[in-house]
Amino acid sequence: MNREKILHTLQADTVDEPIEEQIGAYANYLKKIIFGILKDPTDSEEAYLEITQKIMLAASSRRGENFKAWIARIAINHCIDRKKRSREDAICVPLENLEHERPDSADPLAASILSPRELLLAKESLAELQEIIAGLPEIYQAVIRLYYGSGLSMKEIAQELELNPRTVETRIFRARKMISEQWRNHAH
Amino acid sequence: MHIETYEWLLYLHGDLDPGRAAEFEAHLAACDECLAAYVKIAAGEDILPEQAAAIRAPRTATRAVLHRLRWAGLTAALVLFFILVSVTPPGRTAWASFILSLEKFGNALSDTFQVSEENNGTIETVNQTAVAANGIEIKIDQVFVESDQIYFSMFIASDLIAEENSYLYLENDSLTLNGEETSLGYAWYGPRRGGIVPAETQENEIPVQGMFRIGYPKQDYSQEKNLAVHMTIQSLYHVGLRAGKYIEGPWEFDFVVDGTQLERQTHTIPLNVSFEEKGRLYALTELRTSPVRTRLTVERVNPTLFSEWVNQESGETERYYSSSTNLQGFVIADDQGNEAEISLLEYDQPFTSEVKVRYFLFSERDDNPYEWLKDADSLSVTPYVSSLDFVDTGVEGIKKNLALESFRIDLTNGENHNEK
């Protein structure tokens, strides 16, 4: 996106364009942001309608912020609230019902509204990322896999691996830096 | 901490434990910088391209070091080194030539920190030969001691790092100061990560990788004239095109340094100034300036709760706070028209169990305000924060961010006040 386009985006709402049309122009953008958090097509569609309403209601109180950033903030906070509420409600749901909520085979990327090209790129990035993680020294792999894949706290990870909690923190820090650096190198 | 960009990809693909995903969401709800990064990954769009790029690639000390050293004096030194090496057998003899060339072209830490001629001696060059094991030679280059940190630079020579994207990690290293075990902080790469290879490679040339290492002593050794240092690197981990592998050492180093050199020229001033950014409260607690660098210590008084756990065994609640901050740094100025940016964040601790999150922000490598700051009576301080309301004005450096209200601090009596 060039400078003119950015400025146009920033100033888009200052021209006489109805708010509905402005939102409509960013429908796909919003839907991708929403789906990324909710990961369910029906939930996402419902949330999209709620969010567009919220944006329209809040439009008059907006104070010149960047429109794209502003609607992203509304969408993200709405989705996080919604997910939090559903987690709280789910506490009352019997475990056997929950197991059917998301089958193991479900692929959030495939179910999203990404175009085939975007989907391919996302999958390639993910495969590269997994390759990078698999290439880490074993001592880092052990902590980072537990960090991402389990609900354990630092102290619990430390107990699990029979390590000092400080060592676990340091290894997670270093592993994240290593992955991040290597991933950035792959990306460029 | 900010969530790393790659972590949003894991999040989007549902590869995170639901508890960890909830932590990321809690962070996302409160952090504008991560919102920009998330939107980039989820929707493939930069909310504000230039600002987002600045956010995700902060000019950390590490980055500055890499930039400073990449091609300049050391490359020239190494070219000479390789020329010398090409006429001598590889190994220990090669290091003798290498050391000679370093003497001619300067050393890693003093180059990096731009220590001027008159202040030479604040960073000590270690007079010890290289240690070889398993075909890899390591040489401790320089060291300086601050009251709470000790810095080392070292060079590692090995054919293993000849290929692009190939590098060596330090593994299982330890540091002892005056016989006391000292924790080591992160290590990072010096001159060039993948080893420095001259354009026209010769037979017998050994690529060299620079490394920096920080120790966090349990006590202050800056008053110790004869500080005995013992460092052991038990193994290295090689990452290259093929699967990584460990190379066992050990490489052991014993030497004595004068810990007082830098402290003698250091001025430390306690501060008591607070400021606010959209409900986020910060306190400036210390200003420290030395010929090596200037540091401002900042505490985030009300950090965001990152996660909360009930320990199954003890029944106690563990809380972790996010160290995420929109704070990008400060511009300090005196009444004589001198000005400097204090904006290099050295250590990005992911999260902490401390209720107060502490940040150290350092001066630019090539713009240490020591010379004028040590005589200043008062300072004007302007904090700068990143903001989604950013509009590109074409300004470079820290000033391209959003300025908060300036305040003045009195450096003569230690009493500081806001001038709001």
C-alpha cells in the first residue's frame, strides 16, 4: 500500500460516505479478524452483525482515530468478550457435550474465509514454523511445546521437567527469540 | 512482552492450549501494538504499515549492536585476519594473527559502545589466548563491569559457520565471579551471525562469529579491583542447513579484571517522577550515566495481569504480569541545547511475577549524552509512546512516536518534580 492509499484510508471517513458503506468496504477484513478469534463460522457471522451494529452506534463518539485500527479494536474486544462469556457458560456444560464442540480434525484455517491463495500461503508459513520449532535444540523444544500445548503455569512446567522455574522462564524467552529470528529470516 | 508475530499464526491455527490462547487474548484486548500484529497475520493487512513495522522491529540494543558491527572495522580486521591465516596453519597460530589485527582495528565492546579515546580503559581487553576444543576456538575479547551487569564479548572461530544461516549457540555455559556462581542472561550475536566470510574465500580461512554475553551478579562487583572471572562453556549447539547438533567442549576461561574502572566514572541519580499514558502509570526511578552508556530505569506501576493460576499443590495463586508497554523511550535535553534519545530496550522479559515491571532504557550507541549530562543541573524529559493514532510525519527516530507531556527533573538535589 502506498503513501497516498494510506492517507486515503486514514481520511476515508472524513468524506461524506455513510458509515454503513465504510463498514461494508471492510467486511472481509473484519470477518477475517473475527474468525481468527472465534474459529467457528456461525459464531463469526453472528459476531460480525453485532460488531457492525456496535460500530454504527459508536461512530458519533469517535474522535478522529484511524478508522481501520478503530474498527479492529472494537471487533477484537467484542470477540474476546464473547469468547470469555461462552467459556464461563461452558463451565456448566457436561464434558461429554464439549468433546463434540470441536472435532480433532477441524482445521481453523481451512474453515476460514481466506482465499485459496491466502490459505496456501498460511499453510506454507505454518509448515515452515513447525519445521523451525522441530529444529530447536531438545532442551528448548521440551519447554516451548509444554508452554504452547499445555495449560501449565511456569512453576508447573518447571516441576514437570524437574527444572528451576527461572531456567524455564529463560528457556522460553530464548526459544521464542530463536523461533522469531529464524521465522523472520524464512519470511524474507 | 509483546506476543511474537509467529505466535499469532499458532493461535490462528488453534495450536495453542485454550488456557494459553486465553492469555494471549487477554493481552490482545489491552495492547495496541499486538492488535496491529494480529490484524496483519489474521487479515493480511497492515493497519498502519510504517508504524506496525516500527513496532515489530524495535531498535533494541541487540539490533543496534548488529548494525554497528556488521560491516565496519571488524570486517576489515577479519579480511586482514583471513589473509594472515591463509599463510599460516589453521588453529592456535591463526588466533595470534587475529589478535594482532584486532589491536589494529579495535575491539567489539568498545566499538559497539563508541567509547571515546579519553575514556579508554573503562572497557578492559582480556589478555588471554584462545581456547580450542573439537576444532572450535573461542576467545574472550573484552569485558566491562557495571554495578548490576557484567558484559563480555567473545569470538568463535569454526568452519561450521561457513555456510549462510549457520550459527553456533552457547549451551550450558556458566560464570563464576570471585568464586560465586553468577546467573547469565541472554546471549546475542556480534558482528555477523552466520560468520564473517570475505568475498574471495581462501583455503584455510576460518569464519568467525562474534558473541555478546551478559552476567547478572548477585552482588555489586564494581568496587572490586581484582575481580576473578571464571567462565565455562560446556557445549555449543550448531544450527545449519542440516539437523542441529551439539559440540562438546569444555572451553574454560580464567582471568582477572578491574571491576572499578567504569564505576569510577559513573554518575547515578535516584529519581522520583511519575507519568501516565492512557491509564498506564509509570515511575522514573533512576538515571545513570557512564562513558559506556546512559540508562533510565522505569517501572510500570500497574501492569496488566497476564495470567493467574492456582497451584494445585500449595493452593496458592500465582500471578504473572505482562511486561508489554507502549513506551518507546525518552528524549532528554538540557538548557544548553543538548539533546539525546534514551530508547534502547535491552531485555524484553516476557512476563514477570513482580507486580512492578521494570524496564531499562539505554542511550543510542553513537549518542551517549555522558559528556554533557554529567555536568547538567536539570533536565527536560519527554516520554514517547507508540499509538494506533500514529500519523507519519516523516520524522526519524524516537520522535516519530507520540510525545507525552514533558516534565523537568532537578539533578542537583535529587528532588524531582513534574512541571505539568
